[in-house]
Amino acid sequence: MLTSRRLVSAFLATALAAPLAAQQTRAERTKYTETSTHADVLAFIDSLQLRGAKVRVGSIGRTSQGREMPYVIASRPLVTTPLEARRLGRPVVYIQGNIHAGEVEGKEALQAVLRDLVFDPKPNVLDSVVLVAVPIYNADGNEAFRPQAQNRGAQNGPESVGQRPNGMGLDLNRDYMKAEAPETRASLAMFNAWDPDLFVDLHTTDGSFHGYALTYAPSLHPAAGIVGGTFGGAFVRDSMLPVIRQRMRAKHKFEVFDYGNFSGDEGPAAQGEARSWSSYEHLPRYGTNYYGLRGRLSILSEAYSHDPFERRVKSTEAFVRELLSMTAQKAKSVLAITRGSDAALMFEELKAGLAAPLGGMGISFSSSLFGLAGSLVVGFLDLQAGQAQNQFYEQLENFLASVASPEAASGDAAAAISAGLPEPSLAAANVAAIENLASGIQSLVTNMRSEEHTSELQSH
């Protein structure tokens, strides 16, 4: 038998090791026969802090029934404000679980991944990205527990789960444009504050039988495929997801594929409708489509509903780990795309604002004004990624060349230039152009100062 001293030593050794064995999720504790309640998730997050996890915890807002919607920020070094995250210069990844509260594996997987990352003593993705984790977004729907056969008939466990809509009866994944629900408005406020480079929404499929542990999709909004603009959807589709698919197979033994459903599996098929495999709509009322429209990257994850609950959690865990790893690996490209999207928008606004007043000006004068405007804009873009700045300035130079060419000048000015004579006086047009340009520059400076002031407030 152990002596009392050895018993004490054993107890202390166990206690000291506790941070590496933080509280299990309810799914883990019950061997995947149950899923977490709202109180379970809050207690789990508290346990991370009590065991010394370097995280920032808060609430994105309250549901219609008054429940907190917790979030956790994790990174190395830890950032606690959006301004600190921007200064760190890393991709911000926002991962959300439980938007449809009967689809429970995202909630469980996100808790487990978060715990494992923050207590991992070795270098990991938290050294390369800022993670914003929202494990229980639809908190009211989560608490509407009923038998799984009633709330999620085409799902293989657990025995009791929450409901799809929120406490107001709204489908939160159809609310991103009208923002009727308090949960949606809170989510949009987080997007505006933290400006994540990648948004991930964790779901479960709705009943189609197929051979994949998990299916996925980028943003399907057409804007997400515009080269040089909001290009994130095409980048995710072509550069990230194919590699993640290979890694899921090689490292985790899970087969994954592009998301879709067989027609008629989510309701009666229309008369004469051919059987087909199709994805979801491109409309921005869906979260991942909406986020692509904002000029950022987004990924939809759908665990296979007919797999056992444990396998669904494990496949979702593996997918989250791999997409975080991929984002860390491609951090420069991710940042260049998201910052480039902002630059492309700024470029279009600059063209629209300056093309008209400069349309009738002489070449040398308009070029000098554009040089001034270009210097101001490039100074602003020094805050952005270098690749985005270069892309913006190349576009700006091309535009300047087009509007400052002899063909773009007035007929009299073009004739004078061709004859080698001084440009005719355009005093009235020049004065108006200067006034318009000054107004535009003042608006730009005001907006820049406003954004900086907002960032400073958020840091306190």
C-alpha cells in the first residue's frame, strides 16, 4: 500500500497535470450519448480559465430569451481586442457552432479543439492565427430539448437534441440580410469589430444518404468569385478545400466531398423533377454566402447525419484542425486576398468620385492631382498587406493612364497638345475639380480618423 506521503505526492502530481486534462465536454463524459446544454458550455469555458488557459472570454450578445452567447479568443501571444489582432498581422478565423441547435457536433467539436490547442505546450496554429470560437450560437434553440426522432428525424443520435430555429422561431441561417434576430445582429457586430478573414459555420446534413463523413462548400455568392475583388470563394474552392480533402483522407481516414443533397431528400420533389445532387442556394441570407459578399473567406462544414454521433464529432474536429492548419500555412495569401478586396473597393470608389470632375481637365494638371490623390491613398494602404497595396496602385496607374490620355482630354486640349501648343485655359473646370477633390480627400481623412478612434475605443 502507498504511504500517506506517497498518496499526497500522487495527488499533487495529478493536480499539477490538471491543465493538460481540462474538463471534458458533456459528449465525451457520457461516451457520446448526450450533448451539451447551454450551462455545460459555459462551465466548460470557465474550466479552461480556471486551469490557466490564456484566452479572452466574452459574450457576443444575448438571445431573445436572455441567454448569453459566449465567445473565446485564443492566440499566441494572446490578443484581447480587434486592434491588437490587426497589429499582430495574422489571419483572424471565426468558427461558429450550433446555428441549427439540433445539429450538435459542431458545438462539441469546437469545445474539444479549443481545449486541446490552448493547453498544447508545443507550437501549433495559435502561433499563426487568431481564433474566435463561438460554440453555442443558437443558445435558445439548444435548450428546446426533445427526442432526436422529433427534432432531427434523419440523424443518428444523440437521444435528445435542441431545435433548428431560435427562440423566436427564426432560422438563423436565413437571417443574415434582414438581421431580424438579436443573435444575427450580435454576430454582425462581431464581424464588424473583429473583421475575420475566414468565417466557418459548422452544421450537419439533413438526410441524404451518401458515402462521405463530411461535406463542405465555399461561399457560393457570385461576388465571391470575382478576380481582383471579393475573390475569397474561388480561393477557398480551388486552393484550400482540395488540399484539406487530401489531408482528411491521409491523416484522419475520413472521406469528404463537396456539399449537396439529393433532390427530394429535404422535402417532396417537384412533379417531374429529375433526381439530382445539388448544393444550396447562392443567396446571401445564408451565413457563408453573406460573408463572401463582404470580401472575406468562408467555409460551410456539414457532418454526415447518418454517422454515429461520436464519428460526426470526430470528423468535424479533424476538419476544423485541418482548415486552421491550412489557414496558418497560407496566411500571406489569405491576408492578401482579404486586404486586396478592400483595396479593390476603394479603387472603384476613387474612380467613381474622381473620373467626372477630371474628365475635362488638361493632361498635366489632372495627372498632378491624381498623383496627389494616389500618394494619399498609398499612404493609407501602408496599413494594409504589401501585395494588396501593389495591386491597388497598379490598377490606379492604369486608370490614370486612361483618363489622362490625349483621347480623354477635351477636343480643344487634345488639338493643342498635338500641335505642341500650351493647353487652353480651363480655369473654371480646374477650380471645380479642386473643390471636388478636396471634398473627397477630406472625407477620406475623416473616415480614416474615425476608424482609428473606434479601434482605440475597442482596445480599452
